[in-house]
Amino acid sequence: MQREERASEAALDALLSRVSDLKSTMGTLFMKLEHDHETVNWPTMLDNFALLSGQVNMLLKILKNDKTPNLRNLIVLPIRLCPDRDEELANLTEKRITVFNHEVVPDYLRTKPDPDVEQREQQIIQRANLIVPDAGQKQINSINKIVNQTLELVSSTREQWESEAGSRASATQTSSLSDTHHLISAVCLGKSPKSSPMKMSSGMPTAVQGGAPGNQMIGSNSGGPPLGKGPSSIKTNIKSAASMHPYAR
């Protein structure tokens, strides 16, 4: 009995040590995900998952070791129940369990799941046993086929997106950033964009002289009257005045 007790105590100590390491690693990972989720990168996450996987494997090796007693054969019995707060229990459980009473014991010392959960588990097991092996293999093959097709579709779509992104990056630029800023300033702020002098056709007016009142527009038709003015009647008025003059010869 003493050897078995010593072996069980040593196994429990080793398990508690491995579980403590696993718990610490998981706490560190959760802290990174909660506080550093914006800066954490994928290689760091892979390293953390690899560390967790190694710790779980070490825990399983201890459980499968020949020197480790079969813990299922051990029975945990509550010696004393107390409705009052137990500070030592609270410290051991990190404030998760503060009272060891009749309400807490059935949940933490149970060796079987709840009756509802156990009933559902039995129903699922029965339904799984009713499936014919050939039919089950066909379903597995069909699911694998769907998964492979989905993976191929995702891979082809990703390659297409990467090729389109590369072609867009290597394409020639068809817009000017300065012209865009000038247009935005003209529309939103009323600034006049600088325009280059444009050549006019020979059939249109060539220039407009401005600056002083009375200036005229110079047109291409030199024989006719100036553009923009009607015919003058000054000459007709002069003739009529000369004919009415008494000293005219």
C-alpha cells in the first residue's frame, strides 16, 4: 500500500507540474491574443501552438507511462463539507472555488456526465452504429471530394487575384495626381486652373483686344463692317446738311 501511495503521489506531482506549465503557456497566449492582437504575427502564433502541442504530448506520455498508476481506479471522497468560505481552497483554485459544500461537490467530483448529456451521447453512438460501413465510407469519400474541390477553387482564385494585382501594379499610369488636385481645387474651392494657350481656327475670331472702352473686335472678313457693330448713318446725315446750307454753290 505504501508503494502504491508513493507512486500515485509522484505521478500526481508530475501531472500537476505539467498541467501548471500548460496552464501558464495558455495564459500567456490568451494575453497576447487579448492585448497584442494588432501586432502579433503568424510565426509567433505557430511557435506558441507548437509549445502547447509539446506540453500536451509530455502530459500524455506521463499518463501512458508504465510507472504511472491507473488513476481511474482511484476514488476521491469528500472528507468534510463546510458551507463557510475556505481561504486555502480559494488560493489553491485561484478563487474559482471558495466554498466546498453540498452544491459544489456533485459538479466537481462527478465521474460521469450529466444525465441529459449522457443520453444524447448514447443516441449519437446508436445512430453511428446503425450506419453500414460501405455507406459510411461513401459519405467520407464524398466529403473528401467536396473539401478537395473547395481547396482547388480557393487556390485558383487566390492565384487569379495575385496575377490581377501584379498586372495592375505593372500597368502604365493613366491619371495625373497634380491634375486631380487642380480639378478638386477648382470645384470645391473655386480656384482657377492654369490653362495653356489654345490655337483658334482661321474661320473664328483671332483675338479680342481689351483694356479700354471703345475697342473693337478684329474679324477675319476685312471687307465688311466690323463684327459686333451695325452700319453707321453719319455719312447720310452730312449730305442732307450740306444740301440745306444757304451758301452752298
